[in-house]
Amino acid sequence: MKLRWTFLAVFVLLSLSSAQARAAAVVAVMPVQGVNLSEGQSDVIGLLFADAFARETRATVASPAETKPMLAQGRTPLAVATQLGVVEYIELRALQLDARVTVAGIRRNKDGAELFRAETAAPSLDEMEIAVARLARSLAWRQPMPGAPRVPVPEATGPIPESPQPSGLYPKAFGMKTGLIFPYSSGRSFAPLMSAQFDGRMGSRDSFIEFGAGAAIPSSSSNGSNTILMGGVFVELGGSFYLSDGPIAPYLGAGVSPRIWIADAPNVSDSSGATCIVYGQAGINFTRDSRARVYAEFRVNQYILGLPNRVSTLDGTITNGTYHPTEFALQLGLGW
């Protein structure tokens, strides 16, 4: 039997990009107040922190290179922040004892009220980039360092001005996801499927909405007279919630995925058309608090719109009801 696959191989994934002009800074990072550190070493620590904080919040940051000349004119950090028109500013201190360097930061609103503070340490200046990245993440999301006690923050009078990251909003991530799908239906044999898709996630740090579009094709050709080859294009929409608060966090979710599907079996005409599945998933995000999100998940898909059961007879091919396969899928994704 000759199998004819006319639907597969190429599908279009849309990528959206836009160039934005540099916006006014919303956060100012003050120069590092160093103890047992040279001025150059303190300047490098400040620049590393400003860059890490900008990556975490995706906000425009005025670096110590911009705030240092203004402080040198005798202005206070609050006055500098007011002149720059930022909504928040960060003060940094660094202390070196032997090789070990401790770095502390205080995040303040535009009125000078403390919002959050954190502290970390590096075994040496060579490890400083990793240390300031941890500090930037802690201050950006107002989370204590792992193993550190939560520091009480005095309540500021009046409403707190808008933060560079709107309250509760977590940076969205757009990327790709691939998967291996194993269909199952009693009395039938299916070839596994390979899938690739665009995957987008947005929401809060506690939960997210997921949407995507892609295609799936059989991972092998038919090896037996009863093997069914399936595939096509699909879109999906779902939601998940995290089960822990750490940077490596498991999650559970569910969703729906309409499909345009083709099922091809030996000695039976191709059957194609619209179908739909619902799914439940369990996954883990390995880099939850990083700009690049790496995640893996296990899904169970259930067809709610069945596939036509085509049967070959002496009089031709007839449709004898529908069947509703269950699919088990392993998926791996990467988003920015």
C-alpha cells in the first residue's frame, strides 16, 4: 500500500518583534558604597547589579554611571531620584573581609520609603556576577534570599507608587515547545507523534495562562497492517498554577486544543477534519525566576470530538461510528 502524506512537513510559526526607542528610566541604581574595596571595584559591582536588575524586571534602569556624577554634586539619593523622575531607586553597599564580599541592597519608592531589602555574599570578587544576580532577583520580586530570614518592611504612609513591574504581573515568556505523543485506543495501534509549536505564557508568579499553535507528524512510517498514522495542525489554550514558591517549581494545569487532523490507516482512505481534545498536565519550571524559562511536562490528552472509524468493505469505504483515543505526551519547552 502506498501512503500519501500531503499535509505535513511545513507549518508557519509567527514571531513578533518590535523595536522600541529607549524610554525614560523608571528605576535608579545608586553607586555602591564600598568598604575595603577600590572605587573601580565598587563601580563594577554597581554596573553588574543594574544590568541584572534590568534583565529581571525588563524595566529601564538608570545605572550608577548616571547617578554617580549627580551625587558628586552634593545631592542626596532621594534628590537624584526626584531629578531623574524615577518611581523607585536602589541603594547598594558592599563590604570585603579577606576574599569574601557581602553586598546589600535597599529598594525604595520615590518618596524614600523602604520597600524591601536583601543581602548576599560572594566567596570572592570573581564570583560577584552570580551574587549580584541573586540580589537583583531578590529585590525585583521582593523575596528573601534562600535560607535568609524575612526582613520586616516598615509600612509607608499613603499609597505606594507604581513599581516598575505592575503588582502581581510576572514577565511573559514566548518560545518553542516540542513533544513526543503516544496515542492509545483499545483494539487499535498508532504510530507515535512528534510535535513542535509556538508557546506563550503570561500571568502572575503564582499561575499563568498558556497559548500556542503548532503541528504534529508521525515519528515513523507504518510497520504493520493495523498501524494508524495521525497528525495535523492545532491550537491550544490552557492555564496552570504553581505548587511552590521557589525558582524551581512544579505546576498543574489543564486546557483545550482544537485540531485539524488526518488519520491514515493501511487499506483505508484518509480521514481528515476538525477534532478537539482536552488535556491535563503536570510540569516543572527549572528556571522560574530567570529570563529564559526551561520547563518540562507530562500531559494526558483526551479526544472529546472523535475520529471517524473508516472501514473498507467490498462496496467501498464506510464510516462506522467514531473512536476517542487517549494520548500521553512528554514535552520540553524554552521561552524568553
